[in-house]
Amino acid sequence: MQKLNLRLLAMWSLLIVSFTSCMRENEEPVISNSANDANQTSTEKKMNSNEIPTAWMDLTLKLIKTTPGYTPPVASRTLGYLGVTLYEATVSGSVVNKSIATQLNINPVPPAPQPNKYYYWNICANASMAQAARKFFITTTAANKVSIDSLENYFNAQALANYNNVVVNNSITYGRNVADAIYNWSATDVVGHEGYLKNVDPNYVPPTGPGKWIPTPPLFAPANTTSLG
């Protein structure tokens, strides 16, 4: 498996991305912390706060607990990739932070924002996390899949009611494209990819002797994800 789990997982907890203010089509891009902008409506302030990433993190934890095959090693891998997805989908809206695609050797490289288009970075975040959840939790329950769609639609509906709809749609497309790129990169890790389907290797024989791993009660389950690491 790509030896990135710790770095990827760290990104999940270091998502310090400044969501930018709303941009009209005929205005110059404005990079600022719109949650502190006195001119924002209450709905816009709410949309530009940490509500969107927090809501997706909460749903992700639920998906981990209720999706078959999501053992701790599999979950940690997915959390790392989701963190990178959220970061890359919004980092272009920051004047401080930069893409980490080069440092992580992401290939294919996530798409860059088009210079002739404007984006709402909070909606990019929403779209990217929804798309990533659909791909990484493809085997989850039907009810969970409805929850993914419902959460994305909830924030998109607020955006469409309050923002420029052309820019909203630009943002949705961009966020989804970034998520697709990160997922395709994750699939090049042939050992870890779709690990939820292959937690136990029936051909694995654990070593024996003092200090070696042994099954433990109450389940005495076989060794898990022995190919990872």
C-alpha cells in the first residue's frame, strides 16, 4: 500500500482552509474569510462557516460504522484520502495554503480551477465530499447512500437559493472532478484499493513463537488486512 496513511490521515485533522467570499460573475475574485464579512447574510455566513466540512465528517464516521468491511485499517486509509480530497477541492481559494499534489505524488494531478470561471469554495467542498463518499463507500447500505445524496442536496439547495447559480454549478462540477481525480489516484494502490472486500486473506499463515500475534477473545478472529503496511 502507498506509505501515506499517516500523512493522509493527518490531513483530515488539518483542514485549515479559508472559505472565500461569494463572487459574482462580473466581479474580480475576492479571497477572504467570508464568515467574518459583515456584508454577508445570515445564510451566507452559515454556508461559509465550518458547517459543511463538519457535517461531512460526521456522516463519514457514521458510514465507517455501518458499511460492511470497514475495519480500522480500511477506515484510516479512507479518512486520509477524504482529507486530501477536501483540501485539494478548496485550497485554490486560499492565499496562504498551496496544493500538496506534488508532495504526495498524486497522479493523475487534480484539476486546477479554470481561470475564466468563478467558484464558491464551500460548494466545491460539499460536492467533493459527496462524490468521494459515493466512491469510497460504494458498498454501503441503501439508506446511507440516501444520506449522502440528501446532505449534498441540502447544501446545494441553500446555495442555489442564495448564490449565483452559474457559479454554484461551476463549483459542483469542479468539486466532483477533484474527488474523481483523488479516487483514481487511490485506485493505483492495488493492495489497499477496495480493502473492505478483502480484509482477510485465507492463504495467510501467521508466524508463531514468543511475542507473535495470536487470535484474541471474544471472537478469535483471523488476522486482518495482513497485506497493508
